[in-house]
Amino acid sequence: PKKFGFDAIREIQVLSPVYRGVAGVTLLNERLQEKLNPVASNKSERRLFGSTFRTGDKVMQTRNNYDKEVYNGDIGFICSIDIIEHSLSVEFEGHVVPYDWSEADELTLAYVISVHKAQGSEFPVIVMPVVSQHYMMLQRNLLYTAITRARNLCVLAGSQRAISMAVRNNKVAQRYTALEWRLGTVAHSE
């Protein structure tokens, strides 16, 4: 952030191809929360549904909630946590949305999100760990998806070997959807 002049929380998005492991979404979110929004006496905090949420945290809505007008993939920031009312509020692009604690399972930390969740979004800067431990996910199309999420700057952190693995792997896992059979069935029934 200092070298390139970007806001570490609001302008930089870390993308990971996997959820587990030392460079996965789950552990990196915990580590970045500690670094970018550490525990402080002036911040409210509450552990809900296995996650610790603090005032100022970057969070993502994980499913559509039409009543609140927030949708799967929307990223916002916790602006308040009310211990007495058992609620928290999240600001999504100028729109403040209240959540009861029972609804906090719709939120997850978003310092790091999966490449899959980032599809269709764009960020000023993306940072992506590319390590050989992710070998099952290292594919050219995944790397392309991650890189093209960056508007201004893309930083790949890891090893040249892992990046080479991804670039060379142009195999897309075959999906067994029976779509061809279904289309044939529809065409024959008409």
C-alpha cells in the first residue's frame, strides 16, 4: 500500500484460489484482520458464527437478502456493533444495513475472498498468492480470472514455479451436466 499509494483495506483485494491452508481465504482473513484492523479498546467486537467481527472490518454478504437489498458478493464495512441491542450495521457503498446477531451468518470477513467469488467484480488492486500447495487449482483460466479483476495493479505473490504451473495448465475440469443429452431430448420432443 505505501509503495504504490493505495488504501490497504478499501482499494486492495486479496484473492486466493482455495479456502484452506496457509495461503487460503480462511487463514489469510484472520491474519489480515489482525494486521489491518487489530483489537483496540475503542473498537467493539463480537464473535458470531465462528468469526470475530470488529468495527471497521471489511465483510462480504454471502447470500442474496432482498429485504435488506444486499446481494451475494456485496462488500461493505462494519460501521457499528451494538452489544446491548445484539446488532451490527454494515455500510455498503453509502447504504447502511442493520443486522441482528442471528443474521450475521450472512456475513464473512472479506480482506481475502476466493477467485470464484471475485468473478464479475473489479478492484483497483488485487494481490494473489500463487503457491505450489494450490496445485489442484492452479489453472490458466483461474489465473486469468484473478488477473483481470485488477483495474490498476496486480501482484502475484508466491513462486515462479507455481505461476508456471498455472500458465501451462490449460486443462479445464470436465463437467458432467448431461446438458448435451438434455438439449437433444428437448430437440427431439418438438
